[in-house]
Amino acid sequence: MSNQEVVVLSVGGVRYVTRASTLQQFPESRLARMLNRDDGEFKLVNGEFFVDRDGALFSYIMDFLRTLQVSLPTDFSDYQRLRREAEFYGLHPLADLLSQEHLLKPRLEILEVRFSLQEMQAFFRIFGSCSTTVEALAEQITVFTGQQSGQSWSSPFPSQKTLVPLPLERPSHHDMVFQCGTEYSAGDQFVARYVSIKPDNRKLINGTNVLGLLFHTLLKDGFRLISARTVASEEKVECYSFERMKRPSGLTVTVNQTPGSSGVAQMQWSLQMLEILKRMLNDSIGAPFPMKGWTR
């Protein structure tokens, strides 16, 4: 059979149409042998290959053959069943990847926002169990500073004077600290700090407005608010906790084949990388919350 020919499969009654070359990605697999009529499990009926297996899970098999990657939905849970299907079809690289179930499963991610409103200033501290999420959020947040006169310090929008971006304080890879508002400088001058959160391009000085925009950003990114409490009443420190299910960065794994390998896949996943991912996973799940009070 030419590798350009169209092949129709009926898997448990679910119909799939693909090219022969897709099914021949791994020549030693049963799907490749099926095309040569070397496997009695597959019956050719009215021009379609029929096999009595799980038709829904076969969509992930086809996705793997087309992309040589494992990409599963966030709510996917049938790892053992899919691995069993991969073993049935003789797709051992896929079965091996699915055996790393602890790396493939989504994990619970926690983000904590601490907010303190003191006179004309608002202080923020954000802590996340996943350092990559905190890093991405830090790239979205920019603090600008500039001088304001006493007559305009309370304006919610920046004046036409040049504003200078300030780097965020990063006590660790898991948290960040920043503030907005105004503080007395000299004479009738005040130092004003504005906060901008991408993709919103506004520069906000009011702490409550910044908090609202931050909430909007987190909710849009898939977080949900699970608790709100006051942790230091004398300093008016409020704590908001968010959570979301996040799939580990190592979910999508590319499997390459070298010419003449006869279907023996070379997985781009070294033992060293596995150990790194395991440590990242343990750190992100079990990372302690170091903030017991408000610090700045």
C-alpha cells in the first residue's frame, strides 16, 4: 500500500480517516502491520479496517501518530486505559510516556495575594507555589514612578511628566513585592507610583483599582478565589488565596525517529531532565508559605 493512500478505520464503531504514512510512523506497530494484512485482529470490511477497541481513546493514538507528541486535556484521567490501548497497538514509545503518569497529571497550583492599604499607599505581595507562574506574572506587572505636585497627587491617572519604570522586588523565585500610591518628598512634591498590568495599558495609582485589575487578570488565567481573610488587623493586611489546576510543563514530549531506525523511537527525555522535573513538581506542590506577617 502506498504511504500516500487514504485509509479508513472503524475503531469500536468510531470512523477515522488518515494517510497510510501516518499509520506507518512506527513500522513495528500493529497499525503498520495492519496495512500489510499481517494482523488478523484487524478485519477489512467494505474497504474499511475494523478493530474492536475503544474508539474514543483512539483519537489520542491518532494525535500521537500525527504529531509525535503527547498532548492531553487538563481533565484527562484515563491514563491506564490509554496506556493499555497504546500497548495493544504496539506503540511502545507512547506507552512508556504514559507510564510517567505522575508527571503527566495536572497539579493543584496555589497563588496568594497580600494587600495592605496604608494612608496614601498600597502594598502588594504575591506568592505562588509555581515559580514559572510567578515569573510570567512579574513580566506582566510594571511599576512606574515620577514626581507629582501637591495639587495633582490624588489624580487616578498619571500626569504628562515622564514616568520611570521600576524593577519589582523579588525576594525569591516564588514571590514578588510592589506598591502604588504616593508618599511625601519635599515641599509640595510627592513621589507617585503607578502600576500597569499587561495586556491592560492603564497606569493605576489607586490600590483598590490595582487589586481589582490583578483579580481580573488571575481569573482570566484560570485561577479561582478560594478564600479571603485578614492576617494582620493592626496593619490592615488582607490575604486572598487562589487556586487552579495546571498541567506540568513536561506534558508535551517530542519523540523523534532517525532514518533507518525501523520504528525505534528516540525519546527526547533524559533521565537528568526527569529528575529535574520531579524536583520542580515536588517544590511547586510542597513549597511553604514564608509570609506570616507583612514585610516590606
